[in-house]
Amino acid sequence: MQLAVLFITALVIASAGFKKYIYFFSVGYGFSVAGIAIAVLVMSAFNANTAVVPMCLVLIIYGARLGGYLLYREMKSKAYRSLLNGEIKHNVSLKAKLSIWLGCALLYVCMTCPVLFRLLSGKGTDAFSVIGLLLMIAGAATELAADIHKSAAKKKAPHSFVSTGLYSIVRCPNYFGELVLWTGVFITGINVYSAAWHWMLAVIGYLGIVYVMFSGARRLEIRQQRTYGNDDSYRDYVRRVPIILPLVPLYSVYKYRWLVA
């Protein structure tokens, strides 16, 4: 029953993608996460387990901030709107949209289900909940810092790539931040997965968002190569700075065509 509530919540919010296809994955993603977290928070009001409250608050802030940021950037940046128009699929059939809508809503539920499972388990604060929460906060803060820095850098040099701040450590620090956040969410449920299907849903959600983040990194790499590929400083930057995982010598995901861009 509780999972059905989360799924319906995600369906309602992600339906924004019928207005603009990209919203299934962008605005619909951020606001769906926030909406699901609000639903779990409401459920926690009828449950003595309050360990999930800070987790829900982090997800609400993260999702609302992400969805709002993407909407604001689209409204305020002509260059970003032009970029979106170039990447949006315009001739998508209704059947395909319905499949994407249902798939995205299911993925968002699977990603957030560890928090629900902790609530339903009745387990309070423990090592898994604390470590997971700290990773969630660190991931959300990393993504926020990366977005703020990139916005400021682009105002100063709109036609240059960003290679300072967190971008001097990893080329996609916002995607890395998301990986950290969702790793934290998964960890919060490790000791409360009481059935095989609990593990199945949580693993599907975690692997799904990992795939999405690496796919996004590949899409960004292709776009930046097209824009800055003739710039010697950019080529040097790509050779020196890992694409998504700091200190891991993975500098390109371009050749991995299974990461659908």
C-alpha cells in the first residue's frame, strides 16, 4: 500500500514530461524525489520511528532545489534553452512517452524505497542510518556547490569550460554528488531489507541511478568535445581530470555506447 502511494505520487509529478519530454528526466525527477519524501514524511507522523525524518528532509530539500534550479535555468538562460531544444526528442510517440513515464516513476520509487523500508521496519537510529544520512548530506552539498560554482563561472566566461573549484578534481562534480547521495540512501536500508524483493527494488534503484549518472557524463563529454575539442587547454584538462569519480583514473566514457546518450 505504501509503495503504491509513492508510485502514484511519482506518476503525478513526472507527468510534467508530457508537456516537455525532457521533464521526465529533469524537473520531473527532482520534484518526484521531493514529493515521495514528503509522502514518507507524512507516513512517519503516524509511526514512532523518527529516524527517517532527517533523511526525508534532505531528499525534500535536494529534490525541490534541483527541480527549481533546472526550471530557473531554463527560464533565465537563452543558451540553455537552445541547448535543450537541440537535445530534446520532438517526435516521440505517445506509446513511448507512456513507457518512459511509467519507467521513470518506478525508478524514482526504487531509488527512495530504502527510506520507506526503514520507516516500516521500526528500526531507529543506528550506524547505517547515521552513515547513510551523512553521505546524503555530503552528496547534496557537493551538487549544490558544483551548480553554484558553475553558474558563477559561466557568468564571467559564458563560452569557456569550467575547470576550477570542484571541477578541478572531477569533471562532473554534480553527478558525483548525486552518486554519493544515492549511495547514502541505499546504505540507510541495508539492515532493514527483510525480504528478497526489498533488496531487488533497492538494488534496481541504486544501479539505475548509477547508470543514469554515467550516461549523463557521457552525454556531457560528447557535448563538450563538440564545443571545446579544438582547445588545447581543454584536451589537457580532459587528460588530467577524471570524468566522474575523483582519484579514479577514468577519464572518458565516450567509447561505452551502452551508456545511451
